[in-house]
Amino acid sequence: MTALLVCPGTQMLRCRGPSRRATMPCRLFVDMHLVDKWKIGDEVVDADMAKASVDRIFGESVESLSRRGTAAFPVSWREWSLPEEGKVALSSYGLPSGRGDDLMGIVAEFQESPRPLRVSSGGEFYILGSYGSASIVAVKGVGEVVAFPEGWAASSRVKPSSGFEISPTFVNSKVELFVECAWRWDGLVAALAEEEERAGEAEISMWREGGVDESCDPYSIYSEMRDYACLKFMDLDPGVKEGGFWVSLITDG
């Protein structure tokens, strides 16, 4: 199949792709051209359609998303000292138990003990799950959700007088919001990966046919989709900020 990249004011580049055909007219924006749309066979994909796929996932109920995935549930949640709304969300929807592909999501790793883990700084936490090597925990009492880097449990036994202490990263302001974000990310990550792959195929095709035209960005639709997803997570929980856990997860992978 042949992929065509078409940018106003630039030479048409004819590129050979393995299985897709894309025609991408680009619009001028801040001294560079951004891809307006893809044409793959008879299907046209533009930035609005990419954003619509994000809206569909955020339009689904958490119950629906959790039923489509594979959920794991805590066993001792009734005895955890957390706000009732958070415990209800955990017992009703659980967290994703893992994915069947190579994409990264939140993975449930609930502690079995009803007692919180106490760290040297005086904080007490309930372990909920993980993302990669980071552990995700809920703060006893208030229910704020934070993430600790790998090895935090061992380091938490080091006394503060040693001068060594690991600080957590804010994730969500409430447990129930974390549960919702975890399931929405589980539904969203594949759609983002598909759009990134589509852009990557176009870029590779350009290289094969003589190099990348720097005036045309094949990743622009993916970037808009990713930025739009960040805004949706920030709207869901006002505590989610730029540079924080969820925004970094979406933008950095």
C-alpha cells in the first residue's frame, strides 16, 4: 500500500507503507505544518475523531468499563480506615488486574492486612496497586491516593534521623476518583497507542522515501488527542495538575 503525506506549500511525498494508505493535508500553525487528518482506505481520521474516541471512554460508566476489563477486589476493605465513598468504589468496581497486551496500566495489588503500613515519617497507608515499579497507596483517614517509587516499603523502615526519606507523588484527591481514573486509563491506553502507531508508520514511510519533511508533523493528531485526554483527567479530579502523576503517565507513556 502507498501512504501520501500532503502539506500545503510543500512537495508531495510518496511513501510506501506496509499496510496503510494515508493522505494527510496539513494546516499552518506556529511556523510549522500540523496534520489535519488521515485517510486510511475509505476511513478518514482527524483530530476531532481522535478526541471523540476519548469522549466515548469518558462517557461510559465506571461499571461498564470495569465489566469490559478484568477486575480484582480487596478482601479487607471493610476494616480499612478510609472514607466510605472510596471503600464503596473499591468493593464495587475494584481495579484492573492486568492487561493482556504490552501496554501499561494500573494493576491491582491490594494488601490483605486490615492494618495500614506505617512509614518512618509517621504516615500510614493502604496498598492498592502499582503502575510499573511504583506502588500506589491510599492515605489512612483522608483517602488521598499517592505513589511511591520502587523500594519504598524497605526505605520506610529507615529512621528519619538517617536523613533518608522517600516522598510520595500525588495521584488523586480521593480513592473513588482514583478508581475511576484507573478504569478510564485502562480503556484509553489502547486508543492512544493505536494513534501513536499510525503516526509512527507515516514517519517511517517518509524516511524510506528520502527523509522526514520537518514542515509536516505526522504526530500532531496524536499530540492533540493526548493533550485532550490530560484535560479530561484534570476535569475529573481538580487535584490532578500538569506535571503530576496522570499527566506524566499520558504524555510520557
